Amino acid sequence: MAGDRLSAGQRAGALLPPGAPLAFHLLAKPTGAICNLDCEYCFFLSKESLYPGSDFRMTDDVLAEYLRQLLAAQPRAPEVTVAWQGGEPTLMGLDFFRRAVALAEQVRRPGQRIVHTIQTNGTLLDDDWAGFFAEHGFLVGLSIDGPRALHDAYRVDKGGKPTFDRVLRGLAALRAHGVDWNALTTVHAASADHGREVYRFLRDDCGARYIQFIPIVERQAGPVPVTGRSVTPHGYGRFLIDVFEDWVRSDVGDVYVQMFDVTLANFYGEPPGLCVHSETCGLALALEHTGDLYSCDHFVDQAHLLGNIRERSIADLVGSPEQVSFGLAKRDTLPDYCRRCDVRFACHGGCPKDRFEVTPDGEAGLHYLCPSYQAFFRHVRPAMTEMCDLLRAGRPPAAIRDSYARSDARRGRNDLCGCGSGRKWKRCHGIETAGG
């Protein structure tokens, strides 16, 4: 997407500034950092301090200006995503989103398709919410961290009480109304050693068919750079490999794990669709409830405030020299160690927010999760290569399941599992692999 730019003629007809991209993604936060939960690892709750005295509610005039500009800024994109996040966006109430959907219909261009999405903790969802989402084709990203003990380890309410049952009630409402949903699942200190357990819970108990795994890396001051809730530098890779070994045997083509899709795209030479493992970034921005636009959801701070959409247009801010430089810096500040890495094409150094470690040769800017990325991308290389070959031959990547089945049939029960856990096959991924 970073290279998908309008021609001069198209740009003139669309009245877009010279640096404006054809398409970008924007997370709008109508409640700012306000949330009804108090998840211990949340990086966004502290952003409340940016707006002292605010009521943290997007006004109708900001809402109207946001939607008008968002749709006008992407006239050639086949579809435009209107994405809501928080904090907890459902705190705005259903009427706000009814107005948002109606306004978007009023300002969209003929033939312009709108995709509505929302990320939520799910605790406030009921039949009314689910019915609304179903009626308007919302895609819902639901935060759920796995089985009860793992979910409730850090996802608690303001009183420190667990939230698992409330989230499952919300999920039940979504499923009852046939709402499309994705599982948004963090990987942290409590869950890192439970990859298969988390994956099978999401797949089998929740019915998830689209899953995003999000590593928790929480910075702190002092000699230890991250909190005890953070996944370790090697832990995220072990988690992903644990999940992959189940997925590749039984679920390719049926369950979509964002990290695996992104990896396959990079191996195949296609844009991965995720800034974390793209060569450059800068096309995933965050809009606060006030109309302030920031370079990225992970860089909501004064240094990365681009401006306010009531004073400068979204198109102008997205294409501004400051934002272009922000996006290119992801590539241009890579340490030499990363540039020489054999899996750089799949990794691209990870998200800049977590590049705070030092390379083996003493250069700053190494990603905290580098050991995990190297382990995962190298582990899946044979499978990714085979799936790429299948695609080039006009066959579905899911056909790889057959070759794994043949290979597993020759494997002894007491052989070491191929995932690298050190456990025997019969006690690791040889247990109930197909279909859970």
C-alpha cells in the first residue's frame, strides 16, 4: 500500500495534496482513552493525561468533519474503512454510531463502498448492539486473551474483578446475530507458554476464524526495560511456533491467523497488509476525540501530533512531510545487523516503538522481539516456501496439510516434536492435532 499513489492527473481531479496516498487506515477514538476496564497492560489509558478537563466524547461536528474528510481523501480506493477504537468506543452509546453510519452514507461518493469496523472489549455488547452491527455489516474486533485463567490474568475491570464471563456474553450476542468478528488476543507473560491452549480455545470454544495475536511489550524506567507482564524476547516466537504447528496441519484455509497471512505475503513477495512487518509505515494513523490526528496509535504524544482536522484536512496531514518522514524512518533507521539478516524480508525490523535494544555488535535500534522474529520466520520457512510453490502452481496453500499428514505418518510417537519444544511428538503436537 505504501507505493500505491495517485498520478498527477488523478490527484488534481481529486483535489488531493501532492504527498497524499491513495489509501490509508485511520483508527478513530471517540472516547479517547476512557474505558470501563482497567487492563493492567493497556498502553493507552495513560493518554488521558493529554486532554486534562476533557469529557472525552467526540462531538457531532467533529464526527461529521471526520467522515466527510475521510471519504473525500480516498476517492480512488475501492473501499474505505471507518474504524472505531478506544479506550472503549461503545461507551459512546448506540445512538452515536447510528448517526455515524447515517452520516457516512450521506457523504460517500457514488460507488464508494464503506466498511465499518469497531474494536471492543465486548463487556457492554448485547442483542441491541449485535443487531445493529449485523444490520450495517460491521466487522467487530473482540479483545479476548484465551481461556478464563489466561484472559483474567490482566483483563480486569476498574474494581480489579475478572471480565471473562462478560466478554463471552458479548461474544454470544455477536454469534447469535451472525456478526463477523475477529479475535484480538494479546500474548503476555501469563500466556506465552500456552500457545496451543489459547489457539484451540479461540478456534473450538469461541468459533474464531480470524485471529490476531498481539505481543505485549510494556516499557518501564529502570535497569529492566519492560514490565513483568511483558512477553519475553523469546516467548512470543515460541507462542507463534506452537500455534503454527497446529494450524499448518489442520486449519490452513479454514482459520486465518494474521501473523501467518502476513508472513506468507512477504515470502510470496506481496504487500503484507500489516505495518509491523512492512518495509515502511505511516499509513495507519490515530484520530483523537478532539479531531487531533497522530502519526500512529502507538505514537499518540505531542511529538507525533500532526494537527487537527478542523484546521488542516486529513489528506493534507496524511501526506505531510512530517508523516512521510515518520513512515520512511522505519526502513531508514534499521541497524546494519537487521539489514544483513536472512529474514529481513519477512520481518523488516518490527514496529519502531519496540526498537530499544542493542544489536550484538553494539548498535542501537534492535527490536525487543528480534529473537522471537528470527526463530519464527526461520522455523516456518520450509512451510512458507511450500505454500508459495502451491500458489504459483495454481493450487491452494491448504494443500500443504496433505504433505504434513504424510510426513507425520512416518513420525515415531517417541520422536522429538518438530516444533522445537524438546517434548516427544506424542505429548506435543501429535496430540489431537486434526480438528482439535
